Amino acid sequence: MGTAFGVKPGRVSWAFDPKATSWDGVTNAPGWWDDSNTHPEPVTAMLSGTVRSVGDAPTDKAAWNKIFTDFNKRHGKGAVGYKKGEKIVIKMNLNQMHNHGTGTNDSYIAPQLSQALLRQLVQQVGAAPADITIFDAIRNVPSTIFDRGSKEFPGVHFVDGTDTDGREKAVVDKSKPMVFAQGGLTFYLPTVVTQADYMINVAGLKGHTMAGMTVCAKNHQGTVLKADGSYGARDVHPSIAVRSYGNRVGSPAAQAMGSYNGLVDMNGHPEVGGKTMLYIIDGLYATQHNEFRLTPVCKWSSAPFNGNWTSSLFASQDGVAIDSVALDFLSSEPSLKTIVTGAVDNYLHEMALANQPPSKTVYDPAKTGKALASMGVHEHWNKRHRQEVQPQPRQRRRHRAGQREARVDNCHCHKLTRRGCGRRGVVRDEWGTRRRGWLSVISYPYIRRIGCGHWWICRRLT
């Protein structure tokens, strides 16, 4: 349901590499955030692979140019790429960070991913460090991200809820209010958002004690502020809760499918979703929920993880599609069955059909007098075909004209599926290079045939 967006509309790219994460789950001197436990080279390669897949190009630079050009065309700027001097703001989920330290076992965006993204923006896109901002308006930017980022790229801005240790404090811009359709709520955005030309949404992969899961859409709980600069996130809880939070006093009632959801207003605002040209989910160390620190129990038992860290990255230009894929991953993990429950996908239905949502709500957060259009494409993949091994034909075939695409690209197969028929095959990637290896397949509605000539989503085989 909904309208897919992107160079390849609705495409969601998944990179998986177990070599990226070797932390024992216990040691924190150094902890998971250190390069000895989370390895920069695989993480850099994973980010490169997902960017190339989303941008449908053979090089990082070409992929970024196609991503920016596609975004600008859809937003009335013409068929142009990134221009020098344009500002890029990166919203990172730093929810568990309440100081400027390392966070010990706190779960937040991996420093290795943060640094790899900065390198991409400076070296491949051509952005000046001073035109890039990393922020979480209500939490703290940890030293693990700040120190290496400011050292390699002096001039990058780090904005959080403080104005100490080299960080800048988030400042409210009252000129562009965000008005929720229900609840009488009005929020405001930080100036780093309203003054930016583009946004990149970098979320974590985790369940949530009230909302069922927290990925890209809910990441903006750390963006919205009240008029006095205080946090607005707590006021949003009643409209996004899909399960009551234990016996906590004031815990909101669980919302059902077809009900109003504040995440639609939050992400539908032109200064938020309207500026987001790329969505990334850091799934290197998925954790059980928003308040759960990283421990060995966070390792996933489902295949292909098989008792190890999730070691994954996801990327897309379509915010609804990427959250839909994240939900299918999270809901398939046995250890999260009691957490990822309820009407978790209600907000995805409301976003995909924002012009005519099941709740009949008129979403118009910027008060333009016009209801939001579809914010992306939502569908669930067929879990029965999550892993399948079959040989590839050599001849390239064309897909049916006009077919939509909302797929997962597995950028790093690493012999994930030596089950099934066990056969090997010869494939060509999208640029004609022949590759031989085990085929790992994830089936998803609207998967489009790629260069290897069939319904497969392998991009690089080991």
C-alpha cells in the first residue's frame, strides 16, 4: 500500500557481515564502541554497499549523486545533485546517552558508522565539514562519536541537549510549528533542522516498551521540542503506544489498528520528512528495547544470525519501506515476541495512506490547508521465503513494465544459506560482473529483477 520513493522506488538495502562485530557482550574496558570490538573496515564496506544499492550505481560518488538528484527532482529543485554550501543534518538515535562519556554498555549509533558516514559526505558527496551537523536535541553526543569526528573533520557541528564539551545546544525555531491533528499538541524544531537543506535519519534497531519498536519514524522523538526548549517526546506517547507499559503510573492505553498516530504528523512535517533524503538503520548490535542496555542476551537466535549479533545495516530513500522491513526482522526474532506486539504497523498504514488513512485523520502538521500525501510504501515480506538457495540463470530478463519495487538487497551474503537445495550458480551483478557463490535470497513483495536476471536480491557473493 502507498507510494514508493527513491532512485529504485521503495528499495531497502540490507548489508550483513558478522566480521563487523566481535564484542564479547561483557567487557567495557574498552566496550563495544571500540575499534577492537566493532571493526571500521567491514562497517565502512557495509555502508558503501548499501549506498550503492540504494543509489543503483557502481561507485559511492555516483550513487550519492543519484540519491540527491532523485530527491531534488521530487521536491521541485530540478535534476541537480548536491551543491557546495548546502547544509546536511544527521539525526542520530542517542536515546540512552545521558552524558558525554562512552556510555559503557549503552546502546546508540556505532561510532564506526558515524565516522564512515562523515567520510562519505565529505569525500564522496563533497560537503564541507562545517556544513554537516550530527544531533539529538534531547540527549548527549558521546565522546566516542564526538572525539573521532571532530578530530578528522574539524568544523562538523555536534548538537545535543547541552552546550558543554564542544557540543552546541539545540535552539528552538518557533517560526515553523508542528501541529498534531489530535491531542492539542504543538511542537517546534531545532534551528539545525529548519536551516538545513537535507536530513539523514540514522536510527537503531530495537523493540520499544510502548510503541513495539523504535526505528526511523520514532527517531524524531529526539527532534521535537516545546516552545520553551524542553522535550516534547513524552507528550506524544498516548498516540503511539501499542501496548501498555507494565504498571507504570500514567502509562497510555494501547492504540488499535486504524487509529490516529502522532508519528505521521511528526514525520510528515516538511522540515522533517520533507527534507529526509536517506534513511539508515544501525543494526550492528540490535538491542531488545529502548531502555535495554547491550548484553549477550541481545544476540538473535533467528537465522542468519544464529546466536550472534545482528551485524547489519539497512538503508533506503523510503522511510515507510525501511521501517516495514525492520518490523519484519524484529517480529521474526523469538527473543522479542513479548516486546514487538500489538498494532505496531498501525503508523505504517497511516503513513502509506496518509492522504486517506484508515483512521480518517486529516494529517496537516504544517497547517498548509492540504492533507499529507502518501509518505511511502508499506508491505510485509513472505517470511516463508526468507532464506532460499537456487541457481541463477545467466541471461538477463526484463521485469514487467510499471511494477513497483520495495525490496531488500543483501549486500554481503557470506554463505548465509547453505541449506535448501545446496546448489551453486553463476550470476551477474547489476553492472555485468560475473560472480559465483552461494545464493542468499530474501523474498519481498514487489521485488524487481536485477542485473543477474531473476528475482534475486544478491548483490555481492563471497
